Amino acid sequence: CQDGTEEEDPWQDEEYFGSYGTLKLHLEMLSDKSRTEAYRQVILSNSASLRSKVVMDLGCGTGIISLFCAQLAQPSAVYAVEASSIAEYTRHLVKQNGCEEVVTVLQGRAEEIELPEQVDILVSEWMGSCLLFEFMVESVLLARDRWLREGGVIWPSSAALTLVPCQANSYYTEKITFWEQLYGLDFTPLHTKASDCTSQPDFNTDRVTPKQRPLAQQEFFTKPMFNHLIEPSDCLAAPCDVICLDMYTLQVKELEEMKGQFHFCVEKSGVFHGFTAWFSVRFDSLETRGTAVELNTGPNSEPTHWKQTLFMLDMPVSVHAGDSISGSIFLHRNPKWRRHMTITLNWNVNSGTEEPDNSQAETKSFPMWR
Amino acid sequence: CQDGTEEEDPWQDEEYFGSYGTLKLHLEMLSDKSRTEAYRQVILSNSASLRSKVVMDLGCGTGIISLFCAQLAQPSAVYAVEASSIAEYTRHLVKQNGCEEVVTVLQGRAEEIELPEQVDILVSEWMGSCLLFEFMVESVLLARDRWLREGGVIWPSSAALTLVPCQANSYYTEKITFWEQLYGLDFTPLHTKASDCTSQPDFNTDRVTPKQRPLAQQEFFTKPMFNHLIEPSDCLAAPCDVICLDMYTLQVKELEEMKGQFHFCVEKSGVFHGFTAWFSVRFDSLETRGTAVELNTGPNSEPTHWKQTLFMLDMPVSVHAGDSISGSIFLHRNPKWRRHMTITLNWNVNSGTEEPDNSQAETKSFPMWR
Ligand SMILES: [Ca+2]
Ligand SMILES: [Ca+2]
């Protein structure tokens, strides 16, 4: 099988870097004003301190961050590192904008490129859905350990994953309630496991896989929904940071399994359809080492191209003000497919009005595949 | 190579029927009120004539059309034929709605299933983007030749592909003009062939393929855009039917290469960015054999899940009221991959005010892949 080796690449680099070799993703990222302006603002607000500094822009894409450095500050050198074939164009863009004296484009993987010197600042836009998805962060950590000088700064400097229990009425209606009445007909056998005999595994055949059993609940609620935009009013409680990363001390091996706890106090009555997750990152000031800029991808900020990620429960639960939802989240990096992970949520709902042991622990695992 | 045979299936049946084995596409089709109500209306308005008739519903999906027949008329039998694994659920839906006396679900390909009798009516929803895409129509023609009795009726009974020259300002701006000014930087080297040295093929390497040269024009305008919704005000001329199919006489071999002509009189000045195509189908009345119902997927009707298909020119052209745009369209079915085709447009623009030979013939081919 000719492409057997490619198919077995646990990093799926051909697919991954291939997608960044086209313009579609770059257009999406550059169109994201919150994202791009955050990096621009970091550079602008640190422009004095950036003078004569050496910068590495890891996974530079079209080079926008490197160009901001050259345009808004006077670094002595910017090394713009990009593994995908877009790098060929990045060189043209650097020239077109007259930055070729300062910005050097290096095409290669973070793990393989060689720089002529250590850097003072390592900047990168590595974040994916649920912060870690695609695990580009590993490349950032390797670059940090190889190229960041003692006392250097990493942008972003810290990151957090945030979770909230939420309503998702319109999504639930669109995918589940939909089947109840269709043009005067009853389509409920398609909708949930509990509703009908079709929910039972078919023991007459061993070929039944989730793909071949297209119940709406199973088909639409098994994977997380990456393109969700939650309304602040659909949050049932105050959001909670469940995982916090310090980019100076984080180790690659810690990425294998990350765990967080949550305890939400339900603030208003409603239907608990699932959890929504998003992330925020902070950029340290070069002078004060306090936070210079924060990029927040949550529902109270401008929508970004990351949107938010919705994890639907199999069955919605009615909750009331005063109830609590507590539990834990596990992010298991896939041991083979290194850009993928599984997110497992464990939770129970405690009624505020009844005795404390009325709750039943629930758990659901969501595969996050590219 | 284990799946070598699957990869070589020129009908890509695993992928094709696999996608119809999940609910996503069925939900999209059932949510399309124009589409579903058109079939419902055909059955309702022919309900008297359907009494005691035998119907075949080819590619029945969840069985909605068969259920309409059983619910709104009194056919003697409905054979609901479906090749994908959704058929297992279709049987449950037939039962759930009490139609199992009338509707028989047969899982299999149109070419292979056996019916106990000839049918009076062959109904199918086989249309794809640009009418023919995915070429399910071939299965309908084979079923017609095998199972439709002499004098029987086919729904839809005829179909037309319609074309119009159009503006596509916002799409052009989003994908091309976008690069001109980005956060104070000049990104034009990414935008079109003519704008920059990057447009020249790089003769230093023979590895350059379109995929590796992600100029916006090339990346975004090579394939047709399937999800376009054109505003009536973006049509530069009156639309023109370029291909008309009679479902009673159409032959499978005619699908290999279909040709149409067009001559548009530009009605208002504007920018000619491309052509937009859509289709309409008509359903004969069982009694009068005149048209009972028409389903039109164009810009003057309610949007459908098919939307319209946009074919962008490489470079926009200014046109004025009184100009004419004439030429031809070829639909070449892919000789190997039987669900795919290439659409080639040939056109020239003639100024209404200058001598008639000022025009230059242009041509562009668009691959239509699944
Ligand atoms: Ca990213
Ligand atoms: Ca279709």
C-alpha cells in the first residue's frame, strides 16, 4: 500500500500542514479581528521594550505577527517559522512590505529548524478548539526549551480553559424535537435511544457500529459541536476556569492527561442541555510582567473564529436556581493520533432544596478528531 | 492495499450511500420545505387519480414521499426503494405511521431490486447541484426502463438547468479585495495571478501544483461555489434555460455530454463576476398530463437546500445595459468517477455600442467533485 506510511503518521502532518498551505484557514484567521488585534495590541503596547530584541514567531502563517513586529517596533531580528508551504508566500509578503531586513522566514518544523541565536521573545498563535486541540502547543514548548533565552518572554504567557453548564434550546429543537411532527407524520423512531425499540443494539448482526445506527441523539450529540456560539443568557451559572496553563513551566508530558474540577451554582431555572467550553490567553507586559493584553473567546467577548465548543448531554435535565452542578473534566490526549484527544465530563446535579444525596453521577466522553 | 477495491469503485458507493445512512442529509432535505411540500402537493393534487395505483419511490430515504402517498391517497402499493442503511429505520417509520399495509421498504440499489409488479408511477427526488451532480438520475432512468409500465408517469416529469450572468460583489470582496489592505499591511501578493511576480509558475521546481500555489483567485474560484444564494438584483440579465430534460425520453448515454447555448441581453450596468446556475423540475398531472406542480430552486423562489451554484470568472468584467453575453455550456460526465462532472463555460461579451467584432472568446472549466 503506497501511502501506508503517510496514513500511519500519528501527527497527520500531511493533512495538518497541507491545510495551512492553502489560503482558506489563513483568511479565516486574518478575518478574526479579536485574534489578530490582540497580537497587534501586544506588540504595540510593548513596542519600546521590543527595541533591539530578537523575536521568534512560531507557526507564522502569512507572517502577520512578524510584520506587526517590524512595522510597530524595532526588533533586531524576527525569525518567522512556518512548516507549511504558505511560507513561500510569506517571503513575498515580507518583501512587499519592506520588512526583509528584519524578518527572516524559515520554512520547517519547530522541532527541526535552526536559528543563529537564542530569542528574547517567543510569540505564537497555537490555540485550537478547547484550547489544546491539534496540540500545536507541543511545538511551542519544544521551541521554548530550545530557543528561548533565560528570562525570555512567551506570548501568550498563560492560558485557561473555561466551562459553563448551558441551555442549547435551538440546537436541541433542530436535531431532536424536529422529528416529532414532520408534515403530519411521526418520525420519533429516529430521535432518541429511549423512545423506541430501534434503540436496542441489533444482536443479529455484529456489523452494527455507531455510524450505521443513525439515531439523532447518537449522530448529533456524540462529538462536540465546534461551531457553537452561546448567548450569555444561555449560561446557567457563572463560568469556571477548569484548566490553567503557565506557558513558562508547562511540560510536554503534562499534556497527556489534564484534569480540572468544577462546581457551578445554578443561577436561574432552565434546561441543562450540556456544557460549553472556550479559552482565554494572557500576554505579559515586557516591562511589568503583569498582563498587557487578554484574548477571551467566551460569550461575553466578540465572537472569534474559534467560536465555542458545545458538549451535549444525551438527555436534557431541568434545573432550578439554587441547584448545583459539580464534577470534573479530563482531557486525554490520544496516545496514537497525537493531534486528537478525548474529553470526558463527570458531573452530578444536586437539588438545592432536597437532601444532598439525591444526585446521580453521570459521565460522557467526547472524541475530538480533526 | 486492503481498501484498494473500494477506492477504485467509480461510483464511490460506500461514500455516497454511507452519507445517506446518517441523519444529517435527511434532516437537511426534510427541513427543506419547498422541496418536501412540492412532492406533498403533487400527491395531494393527484390523490383521486392515485387510487389503486402502484407507486415506486426510488431512493426513498426516510420514506417521506411514500408516507405522503399512503397518508393522502389510496394507492394499492408503494414500493419504497433505498440503498443506504437508513432503510432499516424507514421500515420503523412506516410502521409507526400505520402504513405497513401499503408501503413496502426494499433495501437495495435501483439496478438490483426486484418488484412483484410493474408500477404506474415512478417518483424520485434525484436532483443534485446543477441538476445532474451525483448522477442519481441514471438510477431513475434504469428503474423507468425496468419497472414503469407503458403509459406510466414519472415524477418529476421534466427538468431544466437555468443560467444567468451575475454580480458576486460580496464574495469577490471577501476572497480577493480582502488581501489589499490588512491591518495596514499589503497582502496583494496572495490575491491574483496578474498582480504580482508570485503569479509566474516557479520553474525552479516541478513540484508546484495548484494545491501548492494558494493564490486566492486560484483557490477560491477554481471550483464552483455550491452554497451560493444569489439575490435577484445581482442577476445582470434575464435567466435562460440552457438544458431541458424530458424524463420519459432521456437516455443514460445522453448524460455523458450535455450541451446548451445562451444569449443574454445585459439589462443593467454592473460587474460581471460569474455565472449562477440552478434547476427547476415539473410534475405532470395524472389526469391532464399538464404541469401540476413546479419546484424552482432559483433566486425568485424560496431558498432550498440546493441553493444555487456560482461559477466565478478569473477576472471580473464591467458590463453595461445593452451589452450581450453569449456562449455555451458543456456538462461532461467524468468517464471514470461516475458521480462527478466538469462544467465548461464558453462566452463572449459584446458591447452594445461598439462594432460587433470587439469581443474576445473566453473559456473556463470547473470540476464538480463530491
Ligand atoms: Ca489555531
Ligand atoms: Ca438530492
